Amino acid sequence: MKEDNKILKLVYTFFLGLLMAIFIGVGINTFYPGPKAPVFPIELNTYGKELNADELKTQKQWDKTMEQHNNLMKPYNRNVSLIALIAAVVLLAASLVYENKIKVMADGVMLGGLFVLLYSLGRGFASENSKYVFVVVTVGLATVLYLGYHRFVRVHEPKNTTSKVKA
């Protein structure tokens, strides 16, 4: 019976982490939607055929439109990455606050924070700004190192609830 409880806690922890990451991602998309992607011109659906002069002109216009859209996506990806990075740090800090009170939930929140941190890194790379990516990776690395030290290396001493009186 005890082994079943451990497996259930592990599944719950993973599911909570995954759901928290999805919640953050959907929340960002809901309240900060990205630029609308252009619609591909139907007249360019000419697979296997040579393009005529009008289709070549349409193709060039499409390429220009996509380049403009991609240029709009770079700052959007940077902003989403920053929002997700802040959310990840908040989740990881919350997991430290509650690690001794509600362990299984704190572990799920920690896992969710790590998933959101990975999402932030991915969006940071999509911004194509190497200085920004370096900052995100640095913050992520520092956060994960601190979290790892605090959760797994540091000796957790039980709080002493009785005070000793010296005579």
C-alpha cells in the first residue's frame, strides 16, 4: 500500500508541474497574444509546376510579408520569454517557501517552474538576440543552481521549538 502511495505522489507531482507550465503558457497567450500570421496565398499552391510571372510576383510579396512577420515575432518572443522567466522564478521561489509544509505540492510547483524556465529559454532563443539569450540562460542557471543547493545539498535542520534557559 505504501508503494502505491509513492507512485501516486510521483504521478501527482509530475502532473501538477506539467499543468502549471501549461497554465502559464496559456495565460501568456491569452493576455499577450502574438502578431497574427499572414495567410499563405492559395494561388501559390502549385506543387511540382513552374511559377508564371504573376505567381513569381505573388511569391516575392509573400516572402516580404513573411520577413516582416518574422521581424515582429522576434521582440514578441523576447517579451514572452521575459514574462515566462519571471513566472518561473516566482514558482521556484514558492516551491522553496512551501517545501517543508506541503512537500508533494512544493515538488510539483518546483517541477512546473522548471518546465516554465525551459519554455522561457526556448522563447529566448527564438528572439534571435544573443545578449538576451545569455541573460536568460544566466538567470536560469543561477536559479537552478540555488534551487539545487537549497533543496538537495544544504542540511535541513529541524526547527527547535523549545528554548533552553541557561541558569
